[in-house]
Amino acid sequence: MSVYLSMLFTSNYISLPKATQQEIYKEYYKLVYPVIFFILQEYPATEDVIQESFLRTLEKSYQLQDIRRMEGWLRMVARSVALNYLRKLKRNRTELETDEVFSGSGTPPGVVRPSLEEEVEANLMKEDIRKYLGLLKPEYRQLIEMRWYSNLSYREMAAALGTTENVVRQKLYRAREAVRDKLKENWEGVRIRR
């Protein structure tokens, strides 16, 4: 946990020396830049949203109740500001995308598309899952890759690993639980399916 970032919640930011304020902002920038850039995919907008989310953080810092969850809370605020920015852009865009209209490649009637927020959140969650997979024990990572990416059955996995189906099921369950626990830890408030 960054000492500078914790000063956002323990000190009056405006009364801090300018050098300390700059260090706090640098730490904040490093923390939220990847989240915001992943959502917006353009540098100038990312810079604007980082500044806006920093100001929002200063305004709402009193709402954080557990300092140990500071980094997750800061990312959540930044993600929220970025998604609001995208919604505002979408609302202001009045022209139809002619390619979709003329090619018929738009969403078919009766099919509900996920909202922009849901799409972005799903992409962020997928990215986090990939990161968590890299943190698993190699045997767990191998099982998940065999099941999720290669679509192997338990029997095929057991044969490839020279073990029983029950052992594969148990280890795969533990691997899924490890990933689910990490998701719950970092995606507080989002429903994680079993």
C-alpha cells in the first residue's frame, strides 16, 4: 500500500506541500491509468478521465471505511468515471453508423445486446482472470487451460495426466475456487457465478 495514496484519506490534500501533492497524484496516476486506458483506448481521453476521477476521489474520500481496500476503491471510482464518460459520448453521438445500417450487420431484432458498461466490465474481468491464472500453481493452471481453452472432458484430462477423473475434478474445483476468491476480493459488489 502506497504511503502517498493513503494520504488521500488521512490528510487534507489541499494543505499538503506541493511536492507531496505531486507524489500523491503520480501514485494515483500509476494505479488507475491501466484501468482507464483499457476502457477508453485513447490517450487524451484517458488523461482527462484520470484528472476527473482524481477530483472525484478527493471529494468522496470520506466514504472509504476500510483503508485496506483503498486501491480497489480508487480503481472502482476511476472505472465509474470512465464508464460515465463513455455513456456521455454515446448520448452525444447522434449520427447513425452507416456501415451497420446498410450492411445489416447490426444487432438482429429481438436480440438484446449487453450495455457498454457490461461489455467493458466483462472485458476487465476476463483480463483479471487471465492475470489470476498466471498466479495459480502450475498444475491448477494446466487443468484450467485444458478445460476452458482446449475443452477437454474430465476423462480426457485424466488420461493425459495419468491420473483419475476424481483427482482431476477435485484439483479443478480448487483451481476454480482460487480464481473465484481472487475475483471476489477485487470485484466486490459484482455477482460472481458458480
